[in-house]
Amino acid sequence: MNGNENVIYKLSKFAFICSVIGVILIGVLPPLGAAGIAVPLTLKKKNAQVPENAKLYNKYSLILGVVSLIMFVVDIVIALVIIKISK
């Protein structure tokens, strides 16, 4: 693995970890989900040569990032319903 592949692998792993943490926290921190989405999309847009071992991280981080952002919206809706009920 050369230097560029190593950096891309580390970015992919970082995005995956952010996405997993975003899902674990039930979408409370949307920047984690956004980071999980941004890295794979940026690598795809720039036509980066992604190593085989990082492609799986990119795939899952994109999926989990979207799930995390959807959970954030659900959290906001639940909070608004609870506020409305408590008044």
C-alpha cells in the first residue's frame, strides 16, 4: 500500500467510524453522519483510486451516514411532539 492508498484507507475508516458512532448515538450528532457521507462522495467525485479494502468501508459509511441523518430528523420530530404534548 503506497502513501496515497494509505491516506484514502484511513479516510475511509474514519468515515466508517463516524457513521457507526452517529448511529450508536441515535442521530444526536448529525456532523458524524455528514462526515460518513462526505468522504465516500468526495472520493467518488474526485475519481480517487480507492483500495479494495477501503471500498467496503465507503459503502457502509455512506449507508450508516444516511441512517444517522434520518435518525436525527426522527429525534427532532419526537422532541417537538413531546414539547407539544407537555404544554
